[in-house]
Amino acid sequence: MKAPKNRRVYVIGYGAATPLGKTFRETWERAVKGDAGFRKVSRCHVKSLSSVVGEIPDWDPKSYDFSSAKEVYNWNAAFVVLTMAVCKEAIQNSGLLINRETGPKTACLIGSAINGIDSFRIAMENMRNGGPLKVSPYLLPNLCANIPSGKAGMLLGFTGPIFSPQGACASGNHAVALGARMIRDGDCDFVLAGGVEMPIIPEIIHGFSNMNATIKIHSHDRAYDDPSKASRPFSIDRKGFVISEGAAVLVLAADEKVSKYGLTAKAEVMGIGMTSDAHHFTRPNKNTAIRAIVETIDDAGLTPNDVEYINAHGTSTAAGDSMEIACLRAVFGDRLKHIPISSNKSQIGHSLGATAAIENALTIEGMQRGVLLPTINYIPDPQFDGLDFVADKARKHRYEIALSNAFGFGGTNCCVLFRGV
């Protein structure tokens, strides 16, 4: 194999759809205001106290100019059309023109945790009601993890590698990490890297509820009359995450291609770290999570003293939040008290394989604008005394080096360090 080119990698654009908005711009504007995108579930019927979810507002797959009624009927796994839309937004935001020169050198890596399971559910209903001939011939491709990237390529015209990093709730960071390595080594010049998730179906909602992973809202809970208070990372009354829809895609570019094509760098991918726990499928391993953070900082050629902001995994579970802070204290020591920490999941919930990519886009936009997004709904927990969670309101603050944490089921950990430019 050829020697790696050791190129620097920059983020030149991004797109997103979240419970705060159908586009990144809508998401950002509401995030800065301190809004939360939670409501009673409307996509399906559930019999559960965990019926508060994060849904993309007014999302209609037929509303896009590339998506006809026939297209939506055939591609009934919602993550397919959503990925196409967000990739299109990201490319437009980046200013990259996909043509005969750039297209063959543009890859697409979109991670997901549950992929097209909604399509399988539709097929099962059709077979139950109408027999085997009612199962769509599109079922198998709707289930394939690489299909969203492939359909985005058909829409936008790129022909580089396409695949789906499957890292559960760390998938978005895995996509950025692998995409950055591919550009560094010369496998491609550009990568659309991110994650997508459309998990609002009864079985997934009930499964997480029965796992005691998502919040159960009883009449005495402060979110009972106000769903916006359901997700409260690091708060003393945190009770579990809010499951959400969402997608985000970052456009990565090799350093020399940014100047060649007149593009604008928003941030540099400085370091990545990936580990696994070999411990338990849901309970994290403190030692290997710490190692992921340490290796990320080391890969960037920096020290813990250089990190100026942490976008935490912060799911709003009692054990998960405590474990993450313990890991951060082990890495940063007393200096952690002086590093702002926030969890975007307080506003957008947990969109599984898409979450890290959404958080990365929000972090980079924050560096661009000199804004720290808040951890809303925060009520202090004594075990976290002295830490700055950017409670409740966004804050003006200039920072250049940001760490993004992501930890997933199965014991998969992936962290990314960005430098704002």
C-alpha cells in the first residue's frame, strides 16, 4: 500500500435535522434560545409512561423536491430520505461543487444504530394482513445500512466509498473519525460523515422503557405538564434519556483542497480516540472510556490543559452521567472545574447513532460564533459540585479546542477533538 499522505482534515460545512428543527439553521436558532424539542409521541401509538420523545417538527418525506410520493412509498425506511435531505443541506452549506473532478474523491459514511427497522415493521404488517406477496421487494435494501449513503450519492453525484459505521450511540463520531483517517491517508479528498436515526416506533420505545434507560414520567415529575423538562443531564433528578429522531452530516475536506476550491474551513479534526470496554453491554468501563479521551487528546498532539470545552455524552441517566464525570475528573483533575461542559441532549434528546454528529455540528457552530450552548433543566447534584455545566442559558464565550464524547451500547467509545478556525 502507498504511504499515507498525512494531510490535515477540516470541516467545511454541515446539515442537520433534529427535534428543534428540520434544518441546521432552525436547530441552532432554537438551541441558542434554550428551547427543548420534546413532546408526546405522535408518530405511533404507545402505552407507556415514556411517551415523551423528540420528533423532527413537521417532518414530511414528501416535502423535498427530490422525493415523490412513489419514492417515499418504495423507500419507506425513513432514514433513507432523511439522509438524502441532510446530505444535500450539508453540501450546500459547504460550498463544495460535486463534479467529475470532486465526485470520485468524495465518500459518504453515515452511521445508525437501528437502521431501517421501521420498513421491516411495515412489511410485517403487510404480510400479516395481505400475505407474503404484499411484502415490498424494496424491503431488503430499505434495511441495508449503506443504502442512505448510496441514495445520497445518486442524488448528489459523488462516487467515492460509501458505508455505515455501526457504533451504536457513538456511530456519528466513528463516521467522523474514519472519514478523517481516509482523507489523511489519501483514500479520498472529501467525506460526508455523520449519523441518522428514526427510532420512534412502538417496539423501540417500549424496549428502552423496559430497559429502564428512558425516563418514566409520573404525575409528580416536573416534566408531567411540561415535556421540555424531560431531559436533564447531570441534574440531581435525572431519570433517563429522551429517545429522539435526528440526523447530521459534516463535510470533511483535505487541507489543500480547501484552498484549491475556494472553500471555507470551520474547524479542524485534530484528534480521535476509539476503544471498547470488554465489560458489559450497557454499563460502561471507566478505564477504557478514560483511555478513549486520553488517546484523542494525544492524537491531536495536545495535553488536557489545552482543552477549553467539553461536549459531553450526557444522556441524563443516573449511572451514565456519574461515570462520565468520573472519567473527566480522572483525565483533567482539578482543572475540570474551569472547563465548560454541556450536554445538547438536554435540548434534542438522544438520537442514538445520530447524536454525536449533531453535537459536533453544534459545537463547531458554537466555536464559530463564540457561543456555548446550555445544559437546560439543570438542578445541581452535590456530587458534581464546582463544575460548570453552562446551566440553562447559552453563554458568550470564545474557545478554540473542543472535545466531543460518545459512548455506545456494546461498550464502544469514540471521542473527537476539534480546533476552531
